[in-house]
Amino acid sequence: MLLPLCFVALQAMANESYDLTFEGDGSFSMPHAGHSVHAAIVDIHADEVVAKQSETISGTEDPAFSFHFSDVLEEGKLYDLHYWIDSNFGGGKEGVCDPVDIDHQWRIPLGEPSGDMTEVARHAPVEQAPVCDTFE
């Protein structure tokens, strides 16, 4: 009788899930106030998006944007956070993820979670990475 109970307990521990809070600090406000920002959590090994959200960037608040993903990160898996801002600098289409020089894009490695996580990003155009494929 103890063996099945131990297996259930181990299985429950292996499936532990955690939250991710992702914020963009006030440095996003000036260049991107009113633009939409789109975020996705990617399971690296499965190469799949496990959650997506979007919202509008504030021009007056800090953080300029904030996402909360509940119970989306699982122990034993590796994740990246991809996000892009629909800025349309120099062209592009609203609602479409255009190349990096038009819509700002970033990739943040989150690694393997061991608890709830908070990631705070600053506006850093020189650190961009193309992530449009994630949002197709």
C-alpha cells in the first residue's frame, strides 16, 4: 500500500508548477507609450509556446507593463521569454510582428524554474533578438 502512495507523491512533486511575473520598467514609457506589447513563454525542449499575453504600454506608470502567468512554469523544464513591441518605427503593419528594425523584440532565457519567478526588463534596443516566429 505504501508503494502506490509514494509514487503518487513523487509524481505530484515532479509536476510542480510556478508563476512568472514579467514587467517592463519605466524606461519603456517614453519610446513606447501606447504601443502594444506581446509576451510568450516558450518551452525550449518542446519548442512550443505554453502561454501568451498582450497589453498596452503605459506612458506614466512604472512598471510600464506587467504580465502575470499563473502555474505555467514546470520544474525540470527550460524556458525562454519572448516579447515584442508593435512600435512600427519606420513602417510596418499594426498588429503584425515586423522585423527588428521596425518592431522591437527580445528573448530572455529563464532557465529551469525552482519557484515563482519575477523578471524585470529594461528598454535595451541593442540587446534585441528576432522572435516574430514565436507569435505566428
